[in-house]
Amino acid sequence: MSTDAHGEERFRPNDGCPLFSDRLEEHIVAFTRGEVPNHGRFCGNCYTPMSPETVHCPNCAADTRERPTVEHIPDEVVLMLRMQRKTERSWVTGFAYLGLLIAIVAGLGVVLGIPYLRDNLLPAAIVYGLILFIGGRMLAGILGGYYGDRIGFERARRNLLASWDDWVTKREQPSMEA
């Protein structure tokens, strides 16, 4: 775990992929919102923003004398973050909606399964409303916030690692321009 700029603890996987440092992620998000330009001094290995006097990247410890800094974040790296977040968001949202669907079906099962509620509209509406309100919120939070988050993170990280490996291979190939 590491602490981000807002003081919150953040999971840092130890899987060989230096993406995404907190500073890089914040810069890419600000850049895609149009708040900052995609220009500056970035690590030549992991693209973390660096100050002019920095010699070693604070994220991946790359030496700027061995791998020179770059002036902008490549579009491919920006796309990697977008794809990572899209995958995570899809899994979390999908599991949250699954939780809501379970609450809807379970509520109908309770209301239609208990003869007293089936015959009395007002108590049935109250019970069904409570099941939807409490159960829907709880199931959406548990399924989306825990299971969806875990599965989404694992899938997104696996895709990110594959994209990062492809990017590094492409980046390291000598240019054919002459």
C-alpha cells in the first residue's frame, strides 16, 4: 500500500509494470480534461512527471542519464489508462446492477410468497420498498464494491500488463527512419 496525494491508502501491485504512478495518473486525468498540457519532463521509462533537477525517477528509479526523459506522454500510455479504468468501471457497475436486480427479484419473491403481503397492497408496498431501499443498496455495494472491484482490477491489470509489454517491445525497437 502507498499513500496518494489525498492521504488515502492505495494498493500498489508488485508485478513488474511501473504504470501508473499517482502523479502520472493525476497528470493524464488532468490532461484528458483539458486542464494541463501534455508537455513537460517525464521519465523515459514509466512517464511519471519529473522536475528539471531530478536524476532518478521517483516511481521506477530509472536513471535519466541511461534513459533520457521525454517531453510528452505517448498516446498509447494515455489509452492504457483509459482502458484500465473502463474495464474496472464496467465490472464494478455490472456487479452493482446485479445486486440491484437480486434485490428486485428477492423483494418480489417475498411480497408474492407471503400470503398476507400478497393480499394487502399497503404492507406489501412498504416491505417491498424497504427491501429495495436497504437490500438494493447493500447488495450493490457488496457485489459492485467488493467483488466487481476485485475482478475488474485483476482483469484490467492483466490487460495493462499485456499492453505495457507490447508497448515496451515497440518502444525498444530501433526506428527505421533515416
